[in-house]
Amino acid sequence: MRPSLLDPLFASPSSLPGIGPKNAQLLDRLLGSAEHPARVLDVLMHLPHDGVDRRNRPTIAQAPLGAVSTIKVRVSEHRPPRGKGPYRVLAEDGTGDLTLIFFRANAGWVEKALPVGATRWVSGLVEIFDFYKQMVHPDRIIDEEGLKSLPPVEPVYGLTEGLFPRVMAKAAAGALARLPDLPEWLDAGFVRSNGWARFGEALARVHGPQAPADLKPESRFFARLAYDELLSHQLALRLVRSKMQVLSGRPQRGDGALRAKILAALPFALTGDQSKALEEISADLASEKRMLRLLQGDVGSGKTVVALLAMAQAIEAGRQAALMAPTEILARQHFETIKPLAEAAGLSVALATGRDKASERRATLFALGSGAMNIVVGTHALVQDDFVYRDLGLAVIDEQHRFGVQQRLALGEKGAGVDVLAMTATPIPRSLALAYFGDMDFSALREKPPGRQPITTRTISAERIDEVVAGLGRALKEGARAYWVCPLVAESEESDLAAAQDRAEDLRKFFGDKVGLVHGQMKGRDKDAAMEAFACGETQILVATTVIEVGVNVPEATIMVIEHAERFGLAQLHQLRGRVGRGDKKSSCILLYSGPLGETAKARLEILRQTEDGFRIAEEDLRLRGEGEILGLRQSGAPGFKIARLDIHADLLRAARDDAEKILACDPDLQGERGEKLRLLLYLFERETALKLLRAG
């Protein structure tokens, strides 16, 4: 049960002073989610991202141009507009004149706010026009009494249409007033050594900054809050892991017979990294503890084969295996890789997606329930209630960051003592891996299978697109196959679709029916048909959106053109490039960009030209863009951190990880004095799922 001390924070924002039904609805739109409507807590944790410094209070003569100033003036004259011009108010202070400009102004409001002869403080950006200083639409017009309540630095919040800054500031102030006096859950010496304030004081200082520096992620106030969030996350991860391991596993050793048959059917020898990862996974499977392992593999490093060999060990031990992927395309790709190798070892494999016919689904369910089916590959359908396994031993979850924590655990709960192997083709910097998957052990595949050719990467201005099309024509005559990727434009699925369709139509003028098209809004069967036509060579150019980013495997494709490459992140560009270079032929990737490029975009494209090492690329992407984009969290809607920035707070993450380990080593159920305080922290950062697991245990 949530401590009653926190109840005021879990009320609706409509309970805050001055927040009526309309503004409460807007706050819900901004801060609510599918899981719950907005609460006072969400307002409290919605921190400002910038601030307007209103401390500069010069005379008119001293007011710097292009900067915000708060100036004491006397109103000398009103000049209402003639025709469609602006309303002008002339003001002075003894050192000079300042014109206050209002477009489409309500004359009555202006006259009331700035009566002739009155003294007022006006705050806003000072500019010059026709040799006269002016302030267009002052942010604040206040008298001496109002000046007393003007914040020295006015916080700037993320808003939604219709929600005004002052309403958000009022809601934040009301939320702060609801924050109870909380006990200190951090070590006192650690807090002192960092010069940190208490949790409530840090929140108050960020919502009410005294200087612009208070709002920087590096500030001691932000750092305190970031550490609390990271500690809550690390505690929750470890509690989940301890719960999974308390539910003891069942040793799955096997005799190696099935694995030997699969290895004999492979057209290549395993790489050193694959062999090492298999040893680690095999030891986990044979252990009394349940496996929770993340297999990171760079593009084309052979994760699926490792997963199949792990599944074979579970089947040797008399159990079943399941592989869950986030999309039908990816599930089908895994199925097509696994099926021939599994059948060579005498294993039965089924594919289960949301598009299965009722008869196919019934047959799959019967085979799984009876134990006749060894392996099932599918989408999130695998965790639905009607999927009952005779004895599931290994759950493999691909691109697991695209699933929520609950979905990740759900497949592992489809049997008794199920081992869990998660995989990702997105190389993840260690700091992110600790943050998002800190409940797991890690294995990494950095080597590519033998025979893979390096990919030549070139950056070309979009102005030279005709040259690219001509070069493509020459390559097609020699039998080449090429992808042409169009970007997500203005983060709109509709414009994404239009961009891909328009490009396909343009290319068909040159290459006719050799051009195929695939995008996320197509029906699944149409998507599969377009991919199949490209894979078998019926089409030679596949115009696509990022639906082909992960898992698509056409070894004959040797050319990748990425249009508007500057709009993609490094990790995404690396994934797209990885769709070529999968056979033994030389491959190339052309990054078409529209200039002028900003510094970040320029650095991103240059790094991609320099290296194919996905792990180095991931570190650079973290440095350039932050954690959410790397893991696809912005696109997938999975929750990132509200406060912590892993590109800035990596050191705090390591400290939080160590702290969490020490805390749980002494108090595994958080029942002690400090443990009770830390339970408050877990509720504040919405990690109560971990506490539910503790109660269930």
C-alpha cells in the first residue's frame, strides 16, 4: 500500500489552487498517460527546461539590445493604430525613450495596463527599430507591488496548446505546496560531500530558480534530483532481478546432440564472440538460478544463430522455447533463419503473429500445449492468455527495449522457472545498458561472420541526386539490388508515407516495375509481398521507410541510399546501413543530405563515414543526442528518465548502482529504517512495480 504521507501528490491537478476543469484537462493532455490521468506528482516532476533572467534592471539608456531587461518607466503617450498598424505606447525614464509595441491589441486592455502618467515596470526583449529602442509585447507589465512577486529567473516549462506559462507556473507552485516534509533517504555524508540540498529543497529551487545556472542539468539541484531518480531505478531493477532469481530456475543442461546437428548445418564456423556468448548462456541455462541475460550484437553479428543454439539446449533438456519480436517482419525474418537449421536437427518450429488464420492458430496452440512443437517464433501474441505451453524453458525476446518491462516479464511467466534471453541489434553504451537493463547480465557480439565485406560509406549533397540515380542505373544493369530509404518527415506518419510514395513514383519513371515500395501503413500481407519480390529479384530497388531498419536480410542487396540522412540519428543510420553488406559482395551506402548542415549533423555523418563499429557509434550517438533517441524510446513511446540525463549524469548512475547493491545487500526487502524511507522514493518515481513483486514474494 502506498504510504498515506504521499496521498496529496496522487490527487488530480484540479485539486490545486487556481486550476479549473479546463486547465486540469490541458495538464492531463500534457502530463497524463494511458496508464493514469495526470496527478499532482506529474506536475511536480515536470521540471522547467529553461529560464528567463529578469534580474537585469537597467535604465533605458543602459538596456542592452537583444537581451531581456526589466525597466522602470513613466508612460507618456498612447498612439493607437491607424489602419492595420500596431498600437504604440511611448515611455521614458529620464535617460531615454522606449516604445512599447502591441500588435492586434485590445485598446481597452492597453489603456488600463499602461495609464498615461503612471509608473510601471516592463520586462521583455529590448530591440532597436528606426534608431529607437522598442519592446514588442512586453512579457510583464507590473507596478511596484507586482515587482515584489516577480521571480528573478522565470522558469520556462514544456506546454501544450492552450496551456499558458502562468497557469503552468501556478500549478507547479501549488504542487510544491502539497509536497510533504520527506525524510532523507540518502547517506548524510554523501549528500554533504556533493553539496546537495534535500529532495524537497532541490525541487523548490529548480521550480523557483534564483539564477539561470540553477536550471542546468549539471547544477547541484538538478544533480540531486537526477541521483534520486537513478537510485530509484537501480533499486527497482535489482528488486525485479532478485524476485526472478528467488523463483528458482530449473537446470537445463542437455547432451549437446541437437546443438551439434545445428552447428553441422551452418554454412560457416561460429565467431569467437558467438562461442563465448554461447558458453555464458549455456552456463546460465545449466544453473539453478533463472537466467536474465542481454545479448548485444552489432548489425550482422549472428544473434539469431546464438539464440537457436540456446533454444536447442533447452529442448535437449526436455523443454520448449519461444522467440518474441516486436514486429511481424522481424518475427518472420527470425522464423526463416531458424526453420531450415532447426529442421536439420529434427526440431519443429511454428510462426505465430496477429495475422494467423483461426485454423493455423488452433493448430499451433494444440501443438504447444501437447509438447509436439519445440519452438514458436512470433510477436506479442505469444504472451496472450490462450498461448499455453506444455513446458516453456527459454524465452528469447528480441529488440526488447521496444517492449515494456511487464511484457518482458510476461513471456518469462509462461512456464515454471523460465530462463530469459533478451537480444538487441542496437549496440548500447555501457551507461545506458546499466540504466535500462541493469537487472541483466551482458554478452556482446562485436565480430562479423567470416566473408562479410566492409561497406563503403559516402556523403553526397541532395543537389547531386541525378548523379546518384544514374549510378544506380548502371549498377542495376549489372544485377545489383538497392534500398532507397526515405525519412520520417516532421514526425508525421502521413508525410513519411508521402515521401516514400513520391520517391517510388520518381524512380519508376527511370526503372519501371523494377521499383518496389514498403512502408509502415501497408497491410502486413502487402508488406511481405513487397519484401518477397525484392528478396527474389522481381524488383531491384526497394523504396522504404524505416520499417526495414532492423531484421531485414537480403544478402543480394549491395546498395543503400538514405535520403535526408541528416534527419536520422547515428544508431538508426548504422542499422539502416546494416541492411547491406550481408553477403560476400562489396557494398556501399550513400548518405544524401540537404545543406547547410549543423555541427551535430555534420559530426554524425562524419562518424558514420569513419567507422562500422556499432559500439563506438552508440557512444558517439549518446554524446550527440542523449539516451532516448539511441534506444528508440522517443519513437516507441517507452518511458525514459524524466530528470536524469545519462550523457551528463553517467557518474551518478554508477554511484546509484553501487548504492543500490549495498542497500539491498543489507536490507533485501527494504524493511529497515532506511528501507522504509526508500520505499517513498520508489513511489515518487513510479517504481512501485518492484514493491508489488516484493509483496507477492
